[in-house]
Amino acid sequence: MLHIVKTVQALEDVSRVATETDKVLLVEQAVYAANSQHVAFPRVKGLNTSVLEADIEARGIANRISPSIVRVDFEGFVELTVEEPNSVTWE
């Protein structure tokens, strides 16, 4: 399952239902949680988490993203959706 997360607030729910085989993609406002200093970072730290590069660049936080989080471009986003036949978007 691919969990596409748009808001930091949605991470609480995602962290309760995501399994170790699921993938989590942070987009839009949720990319702030990829910063290891962010209060929500512990919710994504133990998950298979990626972050959309365009969204971190747009917010000027590329240098603050934890090295444990995989950065993906739009092609990588598409690859994740191909790899995971089921997905859910959290807002």
C-alpha cells in the first residue's frame, strides 16, 4: 500500500495504520515532517518514507531533510504508484 500524505496532521492516522511493508510519500505541506527536528518526524522515522523533491524545493527546506528519508522526483512518484497497486491519499 502506498500512503500519499498531504498534511502533517494526517500523519497521526497514517502512523497508526501503515505497516512495515507499506510505503509513505510526503507531499505538499506534509514534507515538513521529513525534517528530523520537526515534532512529527518520529511518526515517519520508522516507516518506509519518501518525500517529493519538488515540494521540498518549493518550500526552501531541501537542506533540512533527514538523510533517512528518500527523495523522489515526479518520475519516482510514478514509480511508487506502479510498484504499489493500492494507494490512499491522506489530507
